[in-house]
Amino acid sequence: MRLEITCHDRVGMGQKVLGIFVEHGINVRGIELKQPGRIFINIPDLDFSDLQKFMPQLRLLEGVGDVRTAPYMPSERERNELVTLIKTFPDPFISLDIKGNIRIVNNIASTIMGCDNDESVKGQHVSQWLKGFNFTRWLDSDDVLAQTCRLKFQGEDFVADIMPINVASEDDTEHNKKILAGAVLILKSEARLGQQINAFKQPSENTFSGIQARSTGMRKVIREAKRMSLLDSSILIIGETGTGKELLARACHASSERADQPFMTLNCAALPDDVAESELFGVGEKDQVQGKRGIFELADNGSVFLDEVGEMSTKLQSKLLRVIQNGSFRRVNSEQEVTVNVRIISSTNKDLLHLVSLGEFREDLYYRLNVFGLNIPPLRERRSDILPLTEFFIAHAGQRIGRVNLKLTPECRDFIEHYPWPGNVRQLENVLTRATSLLEGDEIEISHLQLPAYTREHGYLEQEFEGTLDAAVKGFEADLLRKLYPAYPSTRQLAKKLGLSHTAIANKLREYDINKKTVKI
């Protein structure tokens, strides 16, 4: 029970109030004089009859204005306010005593440390989890000053703000002397700092900081991209859908000498041929209708990103080749030449050389676009990037909805790490954003991820498969024969490749209507 007593602010007032509690044998757990004329007292819960005995005595004391129950002591509110702030703080927070032993960790720090709560790590030395800074030597030094440094927290890179906790000395002989009581650490990860932490490492690298590159393959791509971005030739980025080709293209532009100029994009697969042409090259004035500038004009002195350039029609390919060769083109419905200076960065998820061999993509354009080539590996081939990306997407989605304590169950972490992610980074982000937005608790489980069933032993398991085994086998046969037929256009060649008789292959080609008329060779 807490009581709030309003009284005159004068010497001896507290002693008179406490005398009443002593008289009735009531144990006082705490007393606080937060403001002049207000005394808060914490006592055990009492029966109503006991309250009736001593409350009138308190009110009759000279100088006492009012006595009433209070929901909490001021210090209790302040303490819980601080605990709530620390626990929900979006960055890892650790409080240490003067020996470097842990006193408090917040929720995100305990998650990274792999413990359920701060009690399991309380009293243990912080050096078990943080490497790269000697806390014992720092706390034992004569003058403990605030530090900012890079260190490893559970093997991951963080920037740490390390600040001493000082308490003012009450010894009159030690004027302005402060007593060291411990330290607090606030750790900022790459996912939180973004470009800032990379600028801390090396300012010239900060344009690629948004790309997770823990895996060997992805680090190689980033190293090559950084070198290519400094040159002014065309770049072709190859990768499956969702691997982050546009993100890499933007980083290349931002690291180039054209960084202060426009970066314009066009998805070649998303627009009909005539619309894509007008978007790229603009439209001339006609019949008093004002013309408009296209992407190439708008991006003059900057970069143009052509996403999925393999989908571009042969007509547009010819016009694009002229821009690359001469830097000039004509708007739609115009005879006037327009000259621009742009760098072209393109991307594709197709085998352009195969399209060249089929006559669907110009060979001369291919070599103009592919002066520098970058090949982004799919997410399933860069496993060490999956969990860092996962943590980043969960933190980002959580911040947007005001949830900062979200985490994965161990089973879900293992599942995510070993799932093949055919949609790559984009699929991972979409799945986690949905799971985070609809989550009721704080832990994301496998059941919260909307994904096609998959096992390591058998791969994908079709959840909505309809039909018979015979129909499924025939469907597989037809797809395989259509893919192989352009490379083995005679039945004898195809039969030899598949280890079947000439007659069997001929029958299957006839059954599935596969011939030179239905399949492009």
C-alpha cells in the first residue's frame, strides 16, 4: 500500500508522520520526499479497520493537509519507465558493474546472446560475448572516458558507444569528485546503421552498404562492382528474379562520377513495345500536341537502368544500339536528332547468349551491353547471407508497425536458412514482412511463413497438385523434350541423347506436337 501525504514543508514534519506509524507498529518499507510538501510512504497492505485507526491521526497532525492512497511510489514509476525504455530499445543495450560484469541487458541483446532473459547472464563478464575492447583495463584506468569503437558481438560487427556511469561524491573534501559505478553500452549493427557504419570503415564504400554480402560469392560481386562503377562503360547484371539486380545497379551509379546526375529505370518486360519505345525515346510534337522527353533525355549525363533487357523487342534493340554507338536517337514521330550522354546498366534473368544463338537478341548489342558483366548468385547459393537478411527485414518491418522485440524460434531460423528461396531476396522479404505484420506474439514460427512445402530430401512438395501420376509424368516429358528439341532437332540425335529408340522418341514428339513448326530452333 502506498500513501500520499500533503503537508507543510518544514523541519520535523517527516519525523511526526513516521511517529504515527511507529505508534501503530506499522512497518515502513520506503519513504520519499519528491516535492516540497508531499511525502510518499510504502507500507504493507492493511485491513480497512486498521486504516480507520491511524488515518484520522495522520490528518489531525499539525501541518498535514490531506492523506490518501496512491497507486505507486514516484521511484517505482521512474524505475519501470526506465526498464521499459531499456528493454524495448531497438539497439542492444548492456549495463556493467565496475568489474565489467553484466547487470542488465535488453531484449534484443539477450536474443543475440542466445538467452531467454538477463538473469541467465547477470554477473558474467561481458568479454564472453564482446571481442575487440578490453573492458577490464578501461574500467581500471585512472580516468574512465566515454569511448566509441568497432567490436564483435557474437561474431558480428557492431559500433559501440561505451559510456561510464558516474555518481557524485558527497565528501566535502572531494570537491566535484565523481565515483565510477559501472558503464553502459549501446551497440549499433550494420542493419541499423546502414551507410553510417560503412562510412566508419571507409567512406568510399558507403554506397554498397545496403547490400548484405557475408558470403564469399556475394563479396566477390561487390568487389568487382566497386571497380566497375568507377569506369564509364556499360554493365550487364545477370541474376535470377529477386536477387537484387536493381539495388546493385543503383549502388554502381551512386559510386560513379555520375552519382549527382539522374538514375532512370525502365522494366523492359512490363510494357508493350510501343509504350516502351515512347518511354525510352520520348514523343515528338504532332498536330499541335506537345511532345515529351523520354528516359534517355531525362537521364542525360546520368545512368539508365534497363531491367530485364532480354525481353526487349528487336526493333527497340536496333534503336538502343544506335544510342550506345552514337549517343543519338530520334523521338517517336520526330525526325530531329537528340544527342545524350548516358551510361547504360542493364539486367537480365535470361541466358542472352542462348537468345543470340536463337536470333532473338542482337549479338552486336549483347557485346555493347556486356562490356562489364556481374553475375549475382541466387540466395540458395549464398546461405551465409540468409540470416543477416532475415534479421534486417524483421527489424525493418517491426519498426514500421512499432514492434521491436520480434524474433525467430530456433526451428524457424533453421528452416529459413535451408529453404531454397526460388524468389530469392525479394521472396524472403515479402514472406517476412507478411509474417511480421500478422504476428500476434513476439516469436515467428515456421507456421507463420506462407511458403510452398519443401524438404531437404525431396525438394518442393506441391500443396495443390491435381491430376494423376501419369498426367504429371507426361507433363514432365513434354517440357523436357521441348527444351532439348532445339539443340537436337533430329529424332535420332534426341533418341541417342535420352537413351531411347528412334521410334519411341518419334512417337512422343508426335504425341506432344513437338516439331520445327511449334518449337523455335
